[in-house]
Amino acid sequence: MEWREHVISDNKVLLGKPTVKGTRISVEHIIGLLAQGWTEQQILENYPRLTNESLQAVFSYIQDCMKDGLLYSNA
């Protein structure tokens, strides 16, 4: 999965937070919904501009961030 085709960062949209291309839906928001217990199906039903492919891209983006050490805390 090439997440760069689906996840972008534009300083004009949500102050540059990573979002799903063509939306104002941030990666952070999607991960937050999942952390609250939402299923992928619930997210897709409530955000019709998202697709299975865009959700997969979000997961791939998060994996790359973790692999690169961008999400680790020093605590």
C-alpha cells in the first residue's frame, strides 16, 4: 500500500496535519475514532468520502511513522 497516494499534509488544511487526500479528515481523527471503539465499517458509514483503501493508507502511514521512530515517547 502506497499511503502517499491517499494521505497528504497541506499547510492550508488543518495547519498541515496529515489528512486523507480530498478531505479535511485527519489521520489523528481516524485513529481517535478507532481508539474509542469505532469499527472500520462505522467509520466508512459515517464518513462516506473515505474508502477501504484510504483507511488502509492511514494504517500504512502510522506503521511507517512507528517504524521510523516518529511516534515514540521518551517517557
